[in-house]
Amino acid sequence: MENTTISKECLACGKIIFKRKTCSQNYWSTVLKFCSKKCINLGRKHSEKSREKMSISQKGRKHTTETIEKMSESRKRFYRKGGHSSFYGKPHTDEIKHKIALSRMGEKNWAKRPDVRRKISAGRYGLIIGEDNLRWHGKRNKGQYSKRALLRDNFTCQRCGLRDEVIMDVDHILPRRKFPELAYKLDNLMTLCPNCHRRKTLEDHKLYPQKWTNQHTKTKA
């Protein structure tokens, strides 16, 4: 019981350390100066050689799906309890702002890479349709198919050859009311200018006459 009364303060945090019975006098006086490993490593920095070794050992290593899920769950719990990022409320210095600006200029910017730009434009113009598209809601979108047809025909009328990115329409080669199974087939779509679109609809009415029904008698006229 006499050994437990011997104590001293931790050099890092100031916490009182009590001497144990198993602790020798030499170890107590020379080695034991901190209360925990956290206080021992406080203020220490890795040398350049150790940093190089650590970077080489960590290259090519990826987290498994289980560890990624655990990390995301722990971060969610942390933010739910009112936690903030370590950079919360700390403004960037001028040097850091300059580094961030340089990292986002030219080819270094990830959003300006050609492969990323292709993916963004493909998703925007409807080239990726169905379940592969991030905006997929389980339904067919007519606008996606029309945009694909416009890009395929380069916004050029397939009859008169007029090119305009504003006024061009997309029409079915075979009418949708007569061939509903071809409504969402890209091969059945063509780009037309407003004048040619009107002429084609008149031709379709002659080739495939529409049967009108009388709303009052419920009989075909």
C-alpha cells in the first residue's frame, strides 16, 4: 500500500500517475513519464524515411466493402450526434486557396477530363438510358430517345438537309398509333425540320387513314 501513494504528473496532459507494486524504481524514475501511449506520441512527427516507407506500403491497397460500410456508418453516427469536421469553422489561408485553385485548373480538374466529360454529356443528353442511367425511375422517358436521335443525325433534317440545333423535331418513321411496338425504337426515329415534319404527317394520314369515332353514338364515322 505504501507504493501506491507515490505519484507524479504526466508531462503531456498533467494527469496524476500512481506507482504500481510491479513497477521497479529504475523504470519509475527514468522511463515512466507519460500516462498513456497517446501522450507519448503527442507532438512526435515521422521522419522522411518513415513517411516514404509508409507511403510505399500503403500504395495499391484498397478498403474492402465491409470496412467501407463500417466507416460510413461510424461517420453517420458521428454527424448525428452533432459532430463536425476537423476543418469546420477554420478559414483557408491564402496559400491553401492558391493550391486549391492550381489543382482545379486545366487537365488537373477531374470535371474537365475527357472521359468524365463524355459521361456527363452522355447522361445529360440521354445516351445512357434505362437502369444504367442515374436518373432512372423505372419508366420510359420520351425525351431521352429524341435526344439520342438528334445527336445521331447531328441536328440535321433527313429530308432537306437543313441543320439547326434549336428548331429540329424528332418524328417516327412508322406512325406510333399504327405500330406501337416501334414507339421506343431508335431505328424508327428520324430528325426533321418543322416544314418536313408537317409534310410527313400529312403523308402518314394518307397512307394510314385515321378512323374517327363519334363520341355520342359510340360508332365509327
